[in-house]
Amino acid sequence: MFGYEERSAIVFLAPVMAVLMGVAVFPILYSFYLSFFRMKLTRPNRTPFVWFDNYTDLFTNELFWVSVTRTVVFAVTSVTSIAVVALLVALLLNQNFRGRRILSTIILIPWAIPYVANALMWKWIYDSGYGALNGVLYQLDFIDKYMVWLGDQDKTIFLIANAFVWKEVPLAAILLLVSLKSIPSDLYQAARVDGATVWQRFFHVTLPAMKPGFMLVMIYETMMAIRHFDLFFILTEGGPGDASHVLSWHIYVETFRNLSFGSGAAMSYVLALVTFALSYTFIRTLGRKV
């Protein structure tokens, strides 16, 4: 049935496929299986099969909806800011000026920093006792006393979003810069001949041609934002109160602190479904005329 080359390929690929099945496919299938059980490690001998109860219980859980609201606020704030700032950075790097290569390298530094290191850095910056943010604002007379930045429920989610934006902007800017570089110069020349102003060229030539780049940025950054965990764990641990209690943190608390693996798995699959739905929406909307 198979020739020598096909059999050889199967033999060489078999170990790789076995590893993938063990470290990727099996955990996904097993966690989905667990989501149909009321599994709690504090009572390991009592794991009743509950069908979809773990999923339906989520929609009557007030804290779940609080975490969804916080996640939406964080994602919308972060992704919008990333798209705007990355576009400005890409437009800057698309110009010819001395030191452009050096600036491009410097801009990539935040993206190269690991998430944990980035979170620890921003925790120091926001620190109420010796943080750099308080020090700078106090020296410039913008504040008359040191502020507890991460202790303010109205500001916390936006301060975490700021740290996330700082980390993600470089990659988004590079993706948009690639789209800018791919725009044919003939389009701009034709627009100039037609008498288009700088703003008209930007809105009618540049932005439409950058749709593929924006689609990639929106999909990737939205996925990263709605399932982001590191900054919330290191900076606030979901606090103060429930000010930064996002969905990823809620899943962590339910699974590893409350030891409710069944409901934690159910929430994880709800998050995965939302991520897929948003990605599909972006592809259908932004990719319609790409």
C-alpha cells in the first residue's frame, strides 16, 4: 500500500507525532473531558459526571461576569492603544532619517524583555514608596505626595494595560511597518497627480493598503490581551478588590487555589471559544477586501 519513501517518512515522523500527542493533543482532550466532571482535589473520590453543569453554572456566577467585564475593558483599552501607537511608530520608521536603524533596534527592546521581567519592572515603577513614576511626577510638581497607584480601583486596570501596551507595541509596529513597505510607490504618485493632500493619501491609500497588517495585529494582540495572566499575577493578584480580576486570573484562582479542576477547565474552554470567535470576526471583517 505504501512505497519505500512513504514508509520511511512514517518511521521518521512517528517519534515526533508521539511527542506531540503526549504534550499537546492529550492534555487538550483530557482537560475537555474534565470539564464535564465536578472534580475537586479536596474530595478526589467524589467526581460526579455533571454533563454541561460546569458551563451553565458560569453564567449564574456573578464573579465570572465581573471577570468578563474586566477582561473586555483591558482588551479594548490595550488593543486600541497598541494599534494607534504602533501605527505612529511604523509611520516614523518608514521615513528616511539618520539613526533610523538604531531607533528600530531600541524600539524592539521592550518586546525582547520576558513577560515576568517586564511585570517586575513595572511593579517597581508603580511602587508607592520608591517607584520611578512617583519620583518623576513629584519632582515635576504634578503631584504633592506619593500615590498608591495600584491601590486605586479606578486606575489599576489601565495601569496594567499601560504595561502590556509597552511590551506589545514593538511587534505590532514591525508588522505594520512591513505592510507600509509593501505599498507600491505608484499609488502615491497617482494620488499626487490627482491632487490628493497628505491626509487624503493617508486615509485613501495608506490605511486601506495596511489592512493585512492591521488584521494580524488585531487578531494577535486581542488573543494576547484576553488571555494574559503574567501582569495580573505579579502586579496585583486580581486586586485591589476585584479591580483587576480578569478571566485568566479567575481561571487560575478556580483551578489552582480552589482546586476545582472541572469548573476551571470549563472556563478555559469558554475563553478559547471567545478567542476563536473574535479571531474569526476580525478575519471576516478586516479580511473582506484584503
